Amino acid sequence: MSADSTPLQSFAVINEAIQCLRDGGLVAFPTETVYGLGADARNPEAIKKIFSTKGRPANHPLIVHLAAPDKFDQSQVDWVPVLAPWVRDLSEDALKLVNTFWPGPLTLVFKKDKSVLNELTGGQDTVAIRAPAHPIAVELLRKFKSGVVAPSANRFGKVSPTSAADVRNEFEGILDLMILDGGDCEFGIESTIIDISSGDKAILLRPGVITPKEIFVKTGVEVHQASVIKGDLHDLNLPTALPRVSGSLKAHYAPNTPLRLYAPGRVLDALSEFPDTKSRVAVAVWDSESSLGDDGHPSVHFEEVKVPSDSGRFASRLYRSLRDLDQQGWDLILFPEPPLGEEWDGVRDRLQRACFGSGPSSSSHASN
């Protein structure tokens, strides 16, 4: 079942979706990042349905999505009562991040309140929370008046959906799923995840469109790289375990077609990995650069696909490009290595995991 494709869903459709959630069903809905597969965060059976539908490991935690009540008389949202049922303590830095970036593509990891279900945290004592900015998501969450867990609406480890059609294609014939159609997602990759559960340091667990530099400029909160923190903990002989979060496995976001990255001018090096399966190759090239030409390899049929050299536009189209290319029957997909710089870290992260998990046996990588 799919809702009509309109910029804003009707009250009746939103109310139907809310009833579906209350009845323990699943609702796919748009956010500004990707489409989520939503379930009531207080219903353990509904949460189990998400894991079984996606084929997701039960120890892989989910993100709780919240919205603030709609109050027209306040200049700034008071997020404290919204978060109170879910988190154990709110640091000053946490409130700075929340007040600056919510609603928006930033997920924060807190120490969880004891009432939060272990089914959604993967058995950890932390909970990941975000407040999406898409108007349909906001309307749904406000009217639901509680938390909704919503991993990306796709099979586990596969390319995330950025349109309602992607969700339908992913689960067609398998699930009678209600889908709220909100058009194409704005940002196109999942949210930045910051761990603030320790109380004294903010740690980047997953890069996204909101970068540590932007966070520091806007809030004064310094975000540390997880690799650096682990090194510090190791030097001090302290436990090095950081919270497990969505999208942190080595293989993720993966097309069925083999995907590889190539360095500038090194397409042939990438091809040499596939001596037997390189007759038809899709090569993504920067829109700011000239054609590859035949690259001196007459036995290979190349088709060039232009990709944006702007990091934001690249991110917004990444999953769309991977899905489209995956359906076109190529033997190999080559993408250029993203440039250095924080603004590219999110798409670099997604592409590296997609490469590792890609190929006909990609389903076997999902448990990595």
C-alpha cells in the first residue's frame, strides 16, 4: 500500500500511518537523508519485525526519531522534555548540539533511560536519537507523540532508498508496507552520528553532511575522531569499545554489481582487479573534467556517467546513481576517489563500505 505522491500527505494518510504504527505495523517515510522503515520504539514485537524484514542482525542498534510538539509561541524549541523519557543525562554540550542542529541530519548517542528497550539498542546502555527535518516525518512524529525507530527502508547492507519508488522496489511482493511518499530526499546520505554518552568528549562515529568543523564553528563543541580516541584509550590501558551504531559495519550500502574506486587517471589499475569481467564497465567521472577517452583499452566498453564535483550534490545523488547503475547490467562500476576534506568524508565512508560489500556475493558480506 502506498500513499499518494504529494509534497505533503493528507491528514487522513498521516492518521492512517499513525494507526498502523500503534497497531505494531511498519511505515516507510521520508526524511531529509534517506527513507526510513519505521516502527513504534516502545513496541518490542514491532521492532523485531524491522529486523526480520530487513534481515538485520539483532545486535545492530536502531536510531530513535523524535519531534518536538508544535508550539507557535516559543522562539526556541525546548528539547529537554522531548528527550527526558529516552536519555539518562543531558550535558551542556549535548544541548548546544541539539539546539543548533535539530531538526536536521545529526544523530546523537546518549546514555539511555532504563525504560528504553534493549531490542532497539542492541543490548547496549546507549541510545541513538535524532529529530528529522522532513515535513512529513515531523508531522508523523508530532502526531504519534512518541519515538519511532527507523533504519533505512532497504534490505540490510544494500543501497539506501532516496525515493518512495526505491522502497517499493526493495520490498515488492514481500511486504504489505505503507509508504508515505515525500519525493526525493534532500541530502541523500545518512545522518552524521556523534557519541556524547561519555559526557566529556564528543566522538564522531559516522560522518555525514554535518562536519566536525561546522559543529565547532557553530557551537564551540570539539568533535574527536573515533580512531584518535581509541588510540588514547589504548595508551591509557582503558577499554576501547565505543558504542555500536547504524552503518558502521565494513560492508554496507552495497550494489550487486562489483564497485571499485579509482585514483585520478588510474582507471586501468582498477580494471586489472577484474581480468575476466570487464567487457562492460560504467565509469563515473567528475562533471568538471574532460572525457576519459578510450583509456588505451580497446577490449573494454566504457560508458561514462557524469557525477557532481560538489560534495553536497554528489551526496544527494550517490545512492540514486548506484541504484540506477546496478539495474543496467554492467560488469563493473568504477567511481572516482572523493577528494580529501571533511565535506567529502561522508560519501567516502559510504563508497568504501559499498565497495567492500558489492558484487554478486554481497549478501554474504552483510554479516561482516
